[in-house]
Amino acid sequence: MICLALSLIFAAQSVAAGGLMERTVTFGALAYDDVAAPIFVGERHPAVVTNGIEYGLGPEGVQNGWDIVPAIIDIRDQQIIVTYPDTVAGTFPTPEFNGYVLDFLTDCVLFNGAGQDLENSTVVLADDAIFVEGSKLYVNMSGLEFGPQTFIVVNVDVADCPLS
């Protein structure tokens, strides 16, 4: 009986290690033409990935004439889904990078890759708009139109990385 319980615990940990569920993440907005001199650096919002919506972003205070576009971020085991509330619509300004940074706070390389799920998205991001650096996922929204009917779905290939 104890062996069965231990094997079930081990199996549950192995499954969790291969996805985003239960991982600690910080989320924020970033805009720059020169990465060394950002135009806007949003607050870092911590969360643990669960079956619910992780973030409901709202204005954070103007920096260099910029502020947050309200957004709803739902992180799932192998996806990130970005939507917008009924009260907002427009076009993101077009610096080199204007988007979101998700940092999963682990020391290992978390992502084997990431890309847009075109079948479930309502707008198409640029080919180089989604990129990863270690445990950080970047989604560049520069020039993208947004509104209450906008869905951006990003699929992630999560490496077998222990939960931090």
C-alpha cells in the first residue's frame, strides 16, 4: 500500500514537472526600442498557475506617456491565453517590443519552444513575436489590434523541469 501511494505521488510530480500547472510565475508588461533603455517596465505580478485566470491587468501608472492596456491572462498547462475586457479596444503602439513577459522562476531551461496557436487565435502575431529565454516567455504585441473579441493563444512545449 505504501509503495502504491509513493508511486502515485511520484507520478503526480512527474506530470506537473512537464507542464506549467502549479509553477510560480511573475507576469508584467514591457516596451522598448532599446532593451537597455525601456520605455515602460510594468510591475511584476506573482501567481501560481492553477485552473483559474492568473491575471487581470489594469493601469499601473504612466511611465514616459505609457500605461498598461487592460488584459486577462489565463495560463494553462501547455498554453497561455490573452484576452481583453469589453471596455477596451485599439492598436498597440509599435516600438521594437511592446508586450508581455512571463518569468517562471526556475533555474532550468523551462521551454523547448513556443508558438502561436493560429487555429484558436483571432489575430496573427508576427513570426518573431513569441520567443523564450530560459524560463522567460516573451509575447510581442507591437502593432496588434485588440478588443473584446481578441484571443491570442500561445502553445508552449515545456521541458521536463522540476517544480521550483
